Amino acid sequence: MSLSKKSKVDTECRVFQDKWTASYFFTEVNGKPVCLVCSQQVAVPKEYNIHRHYETHHGEKYDCLQGQRRKEKINDLLSGLKKQHAVFTRSRDISDAAVNASYLIANEIASASKPYSEGEFVKTCMLKATEIVCPEKRQAFANISLTRNTVKDRIADLSADLESQKKTKVKSFVAFSVAIDESTDIPDVAQLAILICGVDETLTVTKEFLELVPMTDTTKADDVFSALVEALDRVGVDRTRAVSLATDGAPSMIGKKAGVATKFREKVQAANGGDRFWTFHCILHQEALCCKTLKMDHVMKVVVQTVDFIRARGLNHRQFDSLLSDKDITCSLPYHSEVRWLSRGAALKRFSDLREEIGQFMEKKGKPVHELKNPEWLQDLAFVVDISERLNNLNITMKGRKKVVTEYYDSIRAFKLKLALWETQLSSGEPAHFPHLRNVHMTGVTADMSRYKDNITELLREFERRFQVFGELETEFAVFRSPFAVKAADLPVDIQLEIIDLQCDQDLKDKFASSDLGTFYRYLLPGYPKLTALAAKVLSMFGTTCLCEQVFSVMNITKTKLRSRLTHKCLNEIIKLAASQDFKPDIDALVRAKRCQVSGAN
């Protein structure tokens, strides 16, 4: 029926005609004829209907207006109609702007891990500033709703929008990896942080926080595995495209028989037909564990006890700082903590730099440190300071959100070569790359440098043992890192022909020299499917769980002692906004979907 009516209207050419404005005081608004006098609409744009309305309601009054007077009247009526529409449009725009601003401020509050009540504080500050800067705009700012409940609802909407974007993005992944780590919050609830790194068909890498899963009961391997699988199912990942899993190395995570990594590998391989699946123990964590093989406890014990004596008591700390200030030294002694790996090197270096001042202070306090006068102990301290500084530098170079797993491998490989060099040099009594040890040696103290060779040898052996997984991936990494340097005959059969074609393409060789690896492999699409598939797998791999640690830092800032009753749902919503990197909430879409709301408080 509706189609036949529309066809009839079209065949009769029932469209608004400009002459009707002058003849009958009508105009067109949103496709409908509207009377300029009474604002009444006529359903069908037919001259008979419009003429009848004019003659019935307005003809007697306006027929007397002719010529210029009639034109002026029509212009006045048109101007009035436009102003009327502008009022409603402006009102809608103002309301939309208030809601938009409310979402923006709520997003900033969540990103900064601030309490919901900060919204009211922000609004109070805005209104006070407005009264000074632009009093005429005060009501516009007063319309922004920032009550606790509103901020909470806004954050929930923003988080849901991010979740929707992630679900859509996950469907486009051709390869993905997962990183998991576990920590506890203020009320001692175990929280499992899950992050995903996926690569789509265009080789665009997406690293994103997925979810913080509360473990309210036990945290056995079965519990963690179930939580991980359920979280991945909620976003709709395709398990056949899983490449690797990175964990913190806890026994429940990496157990060979029933660990989370083993269970997840079996589940993935059952889905993908037995393709290889890699598991990584966080590289930074393993590097810190390697440091424990140095076996210089006789040095660390003295340093820790001395630092604790100075720092543990407020009076001692103040007096020591006063002693340093008298000598124009601005730095003080930092604490050393086993769980903060970089603090070891920082504490040792500062202790070495301030050993004279520390000796004076401890003598004055009646707690002399006799080791500070022992040349052999000072030499051991210098060695530990140097090697700890080298390990700290390695740790720092391997940090970064956009690092590719091959860069971690390159750093580890380079450090092992350095260890081999130092082993050779120290065995011959040459501390060329150990500045503190060299300075002690130059003071005239005769010491056997070769005795540190065993420490370096043990450290090198530990590096070799802990990073065996990289040796298993050497072929894939070599192809990804240097596709023009590998020999086709040494590679798997399925990529040999593509490698030969690539190595003979001078244009791609030039692009390889002038661009980063991620950008280069995009140039290979779609002509090199095997190589780009390998690149997608390597680009998706997590080498560390440091991003999980960053999530826990956000969690600890958000869920403090003063906010210990924050629910798991609210905590997750806040962290999704605070930890988001590759996704931004679509606030404009949320505003369009939301009924306009303004604040009732002035």
C-alpha cells in the first residue's frame, strides 16, 4: 500500500514549488509544506490542499498585501521561523555539549585513577573560574553533570564502548599472543591481569589490556587456566590463531605437567591441529634471577645492614643527610628491595660513591664498618657495582611497549657475547670494562682479578640455561630480522621460494634498509603470504609481562586503602580506560545514543 501511494505521489510530481511561498505563505521544512503564519503542516504537497488552507484560514487577512508589502511580510515570517528553529537547535547543541563534556571529564578521571567524587570537585573549580573569566558562560558549565553516580555511569559507558571495539578488533586478528600475571590488591584478593597482542591482515599490531579477573578463592593452575579461557571466550578470540603465552614464571604457571602454560598449549593445539605454540617466562624476570648467581652475599649483607641502620631511624637519616649537605652532596642513600630489581644496582653504586661519608658517620655512631678499610672487600664491592650496573642497563634496554620479541633476543645475545669477552679479560687480569674495579686496581692495591672469572662464567652459564627458548626460535627470528641475509637452502621448504624472490627484488631491499621491520613487512602484502604469516606471528609475541606490571601499578593507585571497597566491576572499568593504548572511546557515538541530560545543580 505504501509503495503504491509513493508511486502515485511521484507520478503526479507532488513536490513543493517555490511560487507557493509568495502565493500562499508556505515554505518547505524537512520535506513538508509548512504555513508561515500558523506553522501548520500540510500532509500532501498538492497545490489544491495548500490553496484551500490559505483561503480558509488566512486569505481574508493577507489578500490585501500585494507587491513589495507582501514580500516584506513573507521575509519577516521566514526570519521568525528560522529563529524559532535556531532556538531548538541551539538548545539541543548545548545539551549535547554538556553530555560530551561530562564523558570527557569522566574519561580523564578514570585515566588518572581518581575517585568518582573528583567530578564534583572539578565542577566546583570550573564554576569558580568561570565566574571570573566568563560569567556569561556560567550556566553552560553548570549544566555539566559530574555527580558521583553520573561519573560512575559515564565510566561504565566508556568502558563498554572500549570492550565493543576490542571484540570487533579481535575478529580481524590473524595471529595473537597472551600475557598473564598475578598480584594481590589491598583487600588481599588475587587479581589475574590478562593482556593480548594481535596482528591483523594489514600487519597492524594491537597491544591492549583485556581484563583483570578476580581470583576470590584458590589460585591453582586449574583456577588460573579457567579464568584465562573464560576471559578470552568473552571477547571471542579464535584459539586456532594463538601463537604464544607469556607468564611470570610461577610454578603454577610453567609447570610441565599441569601448569597453566601446558594446559593452554594443549587446548590451542587441539584447536589448530597441533601447530607449534610457544611459552615464554618473562625475560626481565629471568634476567633478574640470573643476577642471583653472582654469590656476593658478603658484600650485599654489609651494604644492606649499613643502609638500613642509616635509613630505618629518622634521626640517623636526618643527621646523615646533614653530613652530606655540609659537603655539598645532594644525593642520599636509597633502599634496596629484592622485588625491585633495579634498586640493587642503584643502592650499590650510591654506597660506593659515598663510602667515605658512610665510614665517617658510622664511626661517629659507634658502629664502624670494618669492611670499608679492607682492600679485598672494597675490590669485591667495586666488581659487584660494575656488574650490577651492566645488568641494570640490560634491563632498561629491554623495556618498552613497542618492543618486538627479536629485540629482546638481540639484547640477550649481545650480553652473552659481552660476558664471554669479560670472562677472557678478567682471566688475564684486565678489568677494562669495569670502571670501579679498574679505579680500585689503579690505587695500587694488588689483587687477583682472575677470581672474578668464575662469577662471570657462572652468570654466562645461567643466561644460556634460562634463555634456551630463543635458541629454538633462532630460524624464525633470523628470517624475520634479516630476510636478505639468510640462505634459502637452510630454511623450511614452504618459504624457500618466497625468500629467493624477495632477495632478488632490489626495490624491496631498498625499503628494508630505510624502514622499520613492522613497516617493511607491510610492503610484502599480498605477494608473500608465507613470510607475512611468519612476521605476524613474531610481531604478536610477548617477550615480557612488564605490561601486566604496569596494570598492577594502575590497580594499586586506583584501589587504595581509602577505596578498598571498590567493586571488581568498577575496578575493571577504570583500569580498561586507564590502561588503554590503542583504543579510544567513541564519545560522540555515546552522546548521540544518550538522551541529553543536564545537571540540576547550579
